Amino acid sequence: MPNKLAVQMYTLRDFTGTAEGFEAALDTIHGIGYAGVQLSAVGCMNGETPEVTAERAREMLDANGLKCVATHRPLKSLIEQTDAEIEFHRTLGCDYAAIGGIFEYGDTPEAFRRFLADAAPMIARLKEAGIRFGFHNHAHEFIRNPETGRACYDILIDEAPDLYLEIDTYWVQHAGVDPANLLERASGRISVIHVKDKEVVSKDGPVMAPVGEGNLDWDRIIPVCEAGGTEWYVVEQDECRRDPFDCLASSFEYLSRKGLA
């Protein structure tokens, strides 16, 4: 089986503010054994005159044998500067653009449908260019409407067939939803997913943890992902209770034993 493991660079956001730090992080990621990265919150790539351009980032990735498997980009930029975003992704050799959420829209069904209407032309344009568009969830998308019993996330599944679902297993579990069941519902649209674990360490409640160190049922989740067409398992840990690189190494070792690398 090919190596399907990638790192969400948001995990290492404190190390990527400079080109030197970014390059060192990529070198360490390669050394752990990962095959790809998702470019998100890479400080040296931000701003109108970034220290690291898409061209330079591609050079760094190639030098470390890493593929840019996905990005997180501002929705405003994707909608208003679609052609520039297409060129950005082509330069990186990346065919998956995602957003980290739609907090600015709100949590109502009307808000989600307004987002889908606003994004539809952009999604179609990206699709024409061979780029998939993904939506990354947190927990609030699963708030149930007391009148209908449906969550806003159901709208994304049922009413937007061209939308890919960058399902974050931790946040699904946190919302009280079964990750394996949700991934099965979204089969065929889960080419890139986010994996991190949920560990109880004290009576104060659960925390984010490296994959395999918590209570998510990976023996159910992984087969459903494989059946549903998952190409990349992107390891993300928003908060780490120890060195983030050590956490990434632990996740890699566990997922490798599950046959994903």
C-alpha cells in the first residue's frame, strides 16, 4: 500500500514563521516518514509579499520528497480570486483546496445554504481546473435543529454533491457523532480527512492526543475510510501536551502499524 500519511502544518504553526523554520520542519516531517503535508497557517507564506512563495514552497517540498496534498485557504480569496488560487495550487502540484470552516456565516440552515450558494461558482471553476474543494468541520456544524432534528452538516452531505468533506474525526467524536458512521455516509467524498485522537487524562475531561493514544475506534474508522476512497490521512493536533514533532512521530508509528504507510 502507498504511504497515505500527511501532516497538517497547522500543528507546527509555531515553527513556520520563517523560511528557515519551515524548511527545518519539512526536513523533520520527511525524517519521520510522512509522504505529504497540508499547507495551513504557514506564517512565512502569508501576506502580500511572503518570504516563501508558492514556487519556493514547491522547491522545499520536492527537496524533501513531500507532496502538498491539500491546503486551507481563505474563502474570500477562493471566491474573489479564483484564477489566482488555481494558479497557486497548480504551482504547488496540489489538487485539493479546503477551508477551515464558515464561522462568519453562522450556524443556521439558512447560513449554510447561503454559503453553498456563494461558493457554487467557485467550486465549479475549481472542478473545471481539476481541483477539489473541501469543507473542514469542527463540532458546531452538528448542532441539531430542534424542529427538524437535522444538523447543518446534513445540508452539506445532502445538498452539495460537488463538495468534498474534509472530515475531522476528533471534532466529530467531540460532537457526539460516530465518526465511522459519518464517514460511511460521506463515502466517495472523503479523499482527504483529518485524524487526531481524543484522550481522557483526568477528571477535567478529554484532550487532543496523537492517533492511537486516545479512545477513537480506529479499527472501525480506517476500513470505512479505505472503502470510501480516502487517499490521505492528514494528522492534525491543534494542541499538543508535549513536543509536536514527538506527537507527529507517535501518530505516524501507530498509523503505519495499521498499514497506511
